[in-house]
Amino acid sequence: MSAEGRLIAGRYRLQQQIGSGAMGVVWQAVDERLHRTVAVKQLLLQPGYTPEETEEARQRSMREGRIAARLQHQNAIVVFDVAEDEGQPVLVMEYLPSRSLASVIDEQGVLPPLQVARIGVQVAGALAAAHMAGIVHRDLKPGNVLLGDNDIAKITDFGISRAIGDVAVTKSGILAGTPAYLAPEVALGRDPAPASDVFSLGSTLYAAIEGGPPFGTDENAISLLHRVARGQFDPPRQAGPMTPALMQMLRPDPVDRPTMAQARDLLQAVLDGRPIPNASPSAGWQRPAAAPSHTPPAGTRVGPPTAANPPTMVGGAVPAAEAAPRRNYKQAALWVVAIVVAVLVGVLAANAFGDNSSQGQPEPSQPPAPQSEVAPPTSAAPTTSAAATTTSAPPTTTTTAATTTAEQPSPEEVVSVVKRYYSLVPKKLDQAWKLLGPKLQEQGKDSYESFWKSIDDVKIIGEPVRSGSNVIVTLQFTKDGNKLVEQHVLGMATTPDGKPLINTDKRN
């Protein structure tokens, strides 16, 4: 291992060791050619490595240099050079006189929310640039956030980062990333994606405010991974104005999280003292479009997105759940037109051929209108009745085809109903029951009241988000003094007079 004063690659003079990690040792050094202070990271090989493992470690270090060199941002440590020392690669990086966020947390315990927001804005800006360059950090944690003078924050250590299109050389069976700060989908075994970095940043900022990561710490990594995979954690207690931003970044389903650029805007709003906007999930990540095994019948409601699909980058196909309400609307409109035309044709035929032409003929049946949870708007059609008289039977009156016009509620009205509902439960159940659609009321009022009587309190965390015909809401339940945070997808229905109701409730 190199010692102080040693010259690396003929130009970098080592001065003092300033850090170490699982994969290497970092030195403060002087570039004698350019006369500037740099940081030099040496590859640290574990004892007992086979030649193949040694080569794998070398490739990982080279990949770190390639990836980091692609990112040029004021809040990311710059990689200047990849050199070699006795056949082993070393990274030559920007030197920043700093302390890691981890060491600051260890010394101070917690940081004020606005200071954490200021750090988060800078880190999110650098990671947004990384994502635009096709780079996922994969190991964002307080130890990889450096805090320098003048409140500057920079991210470092892209040692296990993955560039899209680059070969993955992490040794099989070795967990990439620090368990306490992993996203739930990564703990479940999926490949990290940009949305995973958003969750890890949220966990990092949470730790700075609360003194520890959302899922706690545990020497037993397997036990910790199980907690992370469940995605359930206590909401922050000391975050104040940071709470809505953190809760959006820490949503269990990666598709529901803001993009990194949106996360930066959320944190900037905290700094500016502005209301925290709702980051639109559909504007950031989209699920991969899976080819359907069959075409659903007309009127079949396609369910809301589930947490089983992995996240993808921006630009995927529009999810089926987003397109379904639009298809149902068109199908319902076509049925209405068909019904009206059939009635008018029948009336014209009766006028043209006279009453005798219809004697003894059965009345034609009308096709049933497709069923949909959200009633589509229809244009008004005239109500028509036709009477056929025979000598042996009393007059028979045909069924009436009538449609009504119902103005659809605005997104604000839909979200308002959700807010009102959760302001009523669990105390005013009679009023809350009236805001439920037929599917939820199928459970019976006794069962409904029995459930809510077991809950002490419930409140909405952040702002509900409208997504197609659904509303995504993060809830904090209190029961016997224990608090539990869950994310629910509410399927909304509309009454004939345009009143929105909560018709289905699915927990993510």
C-alpha cells in the first residue's frame, strides 16, 4: 500500500490519508504537474482474492472512473484522471475540504429542517443531472454526501453506480448498496433505477432530521432488509415543513415517487416557504407496457397500477390503467348513440309501414349499456315511446331509452371528497358512509363501523394525488398509541348527478 510521500503515476504526491471504505483508501495529494491539491483513491483488495476476483475489482474501479467522469455538475465530485500504481488503477478526483453528512449527524445528532432542505436541493440537482446522463448512483447515504465551506454539498463515491448500457461487474451474491438506505423495491431484489435514488435521498434527509434512517439500523442485515422490503416506517416527527416533501420521496411504490428533478423542486419550495406541490407520478416514471394476454371485454375496468412491476425511465408506454377510463368513455358514448339510433329507426319504420306491419311481432331487445365505475358524460337524447295495439291484447308500451347529462367533477372536487372523507372518519361514520360508492358499501355498514371503531385516528400525510380515475393518498393510522403509514389507491366513481364517491380502496 502506498505511504505518505510516495509519487503515484509520476505526478501525484501522497500527503495524508483522509478516508477509507470497503473498496479503497482516499488520500489527499498534490498534482505536481498542475500544482493543485487532489484526492487520490486507491483500490483496496481484500485478502484471499482469486486472480478472477482481483480482475473484477480492477474493472469495477475503472468503471467508477468512467461513470463519474461523465457527470459534470457543481454539486458532484469531479473525477480528473484514472491512473495506475503498480498495475492497479487509482482515481484522481477533486479535493473538497469537507466533512461527510454522516459525521455531522454523529456529532450533532440532528439538523434543522431548513438546513437539510438546503443540502437536499444541491444533492438532488446533481443526481437529476446524473439521471439525465443515464447514471444511477445506487448507494446514496449520509457518508456519500460531503459538506464543505459556504454550505456547499457534493455527492461522491460512484463506486457501485450503474450507467445504462455499461456492464455490471458487481460480484454475484454481494449486496450493492447500504441496507438502511435502500428503496423497498431494491430490498426485494429488483435492479436499482432512478426512482430508487429518490427514495435513498429521502432516507438520507430523513436521517439528518430524525437522527436515523426511516427503517432504523440493525447489525443483522437480513432482518433490516425485511423491514425495508415491507416499506412501512414511522413518519418524521421533527421534519416540520419538510414532512410533505419527505413523504412524497419515501412512497413505497417507485412509480408514485417524484422524479429527482421534481424532488429538487419540492425541496426548493420548502426553502422558499411556498406550498409543497404535488409531484405527478405519471409525469416521472412509467411502468413497462406488458402485452395483454387477451383483450378485455367492453366496459371492463382496468385496475390501478400494482407494486409488482419494476419502474422504468421516462418515455415508456402509457400504462393500461391510465388509458382505460378513456376507452370506457368512448365505448359508452358509442352505445348511447347506437341506442338512440335504434329507437329513431324503429319510430320511422312504424310511420312508414303503418300499424299492421307490427302486429304480432315481438319488440326488439336493446343492447345493454356497458358498466363502468365512473359514469361517462352523455348528451341528452329525446325520450320516445311507441305504442302497438292488437285486437287480442291490451296495448303494449315499449321501454323508454333516456339519457341524462351529468357534468363530470373536476380533479379538485374529487380530491376534496377524499379529504373530507378522511376528516370524518373514524368519528362521524354516518356522514363518511355517504361518501362511499356501491362497491365499498357492499361490505355492509356493520362491518364498516366495526373496522373504524378499532382505529383511534387517521390523517392524510402530504397532499392526495389524482392519477386518472384514481386518487393516491398517504395515510397515517393511529391504533393503541402506535402509528402506521400506508399508501392507498382509491378508485373513484361518479353518481348520475356528477357527485364523486370513493368506490374502491387498495393498499399499495
